[in-house]
Amino acid sequence: MKYLYLLLFTSIASFAQTGIGIANQAVNPGAILQLESTTKSFVPPRMSDAQMLAIPSPLIGSLVYNLTYDALYMYTNAGWKNVSITVNASIVLNKAYAAGNNAVANSDNNYVKFPLLAADVQTNTPAVFEVTSAGTIKVKESGIFLVNAGFSISNLPSGNIKYIIGIYRGSNLIGYLSRGVSGLTATDEWGTSGTSVITANANDLISLQYVINNGGVPLDAIFFNIGMTKIK
């Protein structure tokens, strides 16, 4: 072991001005460390997602191989990032309904979660999003997110029926995607949707919930939809 320490110290000292080269005679003047091999690979620390997230105060630029998601991650000022993701991370949930479904539960002025589960996921970036329960998405990375949601009903009654689509962070209502009164003159198809931009921290639970004041009488859904995209 003493010989190894001596060799390493000698190598560092000899390349102090130009950088360290391993298996390389000529070190690029712009490199502090240069590795060369045609038969071996460079292997960064390998660990689970939970172990990666437990690293205390990682430096920006830190690298690990995340075994949970089989991907190389780099730590940035926005947290750990999967370097293989070249487009914005997103998730889309959608469900279409047959007639006579009574899927739009309601209780006047009370919020109900969107009835969308993991089975209703159409596309997903699982390293960033996870559906944990009805209408609820766990965000695994901190950032800024574009959220959109909507639903439609095949048999909304006439009259001024109050509706809301709200967005929750945990148990806290943080904004509205849509709100108003319907104002139909006869029972008919009707729908609403909206978009909002929110901030979220890793492990936040974001849920989409609605209000339809129909006196507790369930209505028939045509579809429910949720989409989230990490934009920063």
C-alpha cells in the first residue's frame, strides 16, 4: 500500500502543471485528468435512487450511476438529473368512458380527486413522475412544472352549476385551472380544462381535484385527463 501511495503522489506531482494521465503519454493541456483505454471502462459510483438522494450536500457536477433507473445522473443546481433525458420529462393520464358510467361523483362545494390511476398512464418519465393514488402524482425532482387537466360530462343538467378544477400540493389547494358556472339551457355534453405553472420539490404529491355542484347526483363522464411536464 505504501508503494501505491508513493506512486500516486509521484504521478500527481509530475503532472501538477499539465494534468494527470492514466495509460496516456501525452495529456491534453486542457485536461486535469485524462483516462485512456481500449479494453477497460470508467465506472462511477453505483447506487440505488434512495442512496443517491441520501448523499449529503453533493457538489454540482457530481456523477453517479443510478441502479434504480439504469441511468447516469449528474447533480445540478436543480438537483439530480438523468443525463440520458434529452426532452422535457412528462406524464399523461387519460381515460375515456362508456355511456352510463356515473363516474363523476360530486358533493356540493367539496373537492373530488380525478379518478385516474397508474393503469391510466399513457406516457411517463418514471424517473421524475409516479402515480401514487387517484389523481395524485409524486414528483421526484424539484423544478417548475406545467400542469394541465380537464374532464367532460355527457349529461350535465341545465342551469348555473358551479364547477372548479383545483390543484393541490399535499393537502393544500395552491391554484385553479378552471372555475365558473356552466349555464346550460338544457341537459347536454359539457367540459372544462385549464393549465397552470407550479413549483414543486422532490417528493411533493400533486393532485388534481374537481368540484361539480350537482346535489350529490353522479354524472356520466366522457373522459378525464391530466398532463404534467417539467419545464425547468
